[in-house]
Amino acid sequence: MPLLYPSPTMKKRFLLLALLPTLSGCNPRPAPVPEPRPFAHSSQAAAQTTAASPQNFDYYLLNLSWSPEYCHSHPSDIQCAQHSTFVLHGLWPQNIDGTYPQNCGNTPGPADPTQYSDIYPDAGLLQHEWKTHGTCSGLAPDTYFATARTAFHSVAIPPTLAQLDHQISLPPDQILSLVTQTNPSLTRQNLALSCGNNYLTAVEVCLDKSLHPIACGPIRSCRANTVRIPPPQ
């Protein structure tokens, strides 16, 4: 029986099929949406994230999202019109063992969300943060968001980042050092860095229920050698 050799057309089809997995992974910067993270090695901790009553938590995790990275993939988002640096993602109840409560009740959010438009220009995000995290705080909606505002304004943005006009790359330790230098009340024990695909996504600050800095629990922090920091667009 004669051997069959692929025609030129078949060769082109084989080459295209071989390239498809490579072509489908070309987007290097998916949009990160950070949330509190359980202890890296505890699957049981993750299973406990929804079983908690209000105030049954140890401290707050203040997530300050780096807006330029989010806006790279969401340019039409309302927050992106402000060309901000760090913005408030959330004030999240957290436990020292790495677990965290979520969705602790059905209490309605604030009656007038617009009074918090300075920290949450997107009313949808405000409602999400209340339902997912605020209901676990044991606070009334207005008290919770007033507390979140106070926490957000308690952290000063390092001048190096506040005045950024071009992309830079820094090791995670150096980024956190900028934060502690600008905020003498904070130490490295109070901070964690979040990154995605070696881009800065957030700085996280651990605070007690009175908003004083507290040592973080086993929260994952960025392990990249260097982190790229894009400027506001």
C-alpha cells in the first residue's frame, strides 16, 4: 500500500491547529479583581468563608486598589474618569487564621449611596461591598461606610506613586517601604502587596476594629521579583 503524504493545504491546517493554544493566551494583563484571600495552605479555611455572624472576625483588611492597572482593562468604568492612583476597593472583615466572613445578612445598604460617591463613585460596587463584607461588620450601613472612608483617608499615598507619570518597576519590598516611609504609624507587619502578572493591583493594610494598625494574619503577598506600576492615564 503506498504511503500517503499530507498536501500543502493539510500542512497549513496542521500548523494552524498547533498555534491555536499559543494564540488563545496572548492577553498578558487580565483584569484583576482582588478579594480577601484565605491562608495559602488551608482548604478548610476557604470552606468557612460564608459561615460567620456579624462581628465574628478579628480585624479589618483595607484594600487599596491601584486604579491604573484596573483601568487598563476597564477604561469606561466610572472610576477611570478620575485618573486616580489608589482607590478604595473595600474594608473587609478578616480572621487571624486566614478565614474571612462573607454575606452575613440581608440588611439593606445605605439609604443614600450618593453620600459615599467620593469613595465609591460606582453605586454597584458600593452595594456589592455592603452585601459581601459590610453585613459582617456588625455596623449599620452608614457607620460602616463612614468607617471605610476614615480608614481610606488614614493612609497617605507615597509621593513616588502619587506623582507617577511613567511606568516603573520596583521589588515588592521597596513598594511597601515607600508606604511605611510615608506612613510612620505603619510597619511591614501591617501590610501586604497584591499583584497580577507582575503588575501592581493593590496594597492591603491590616487594621483593628478601632482602625489602629495590627499585624496581618497569614495573607498571601506578591512574590514577584519586580512589580510593574503603570501611571494614571
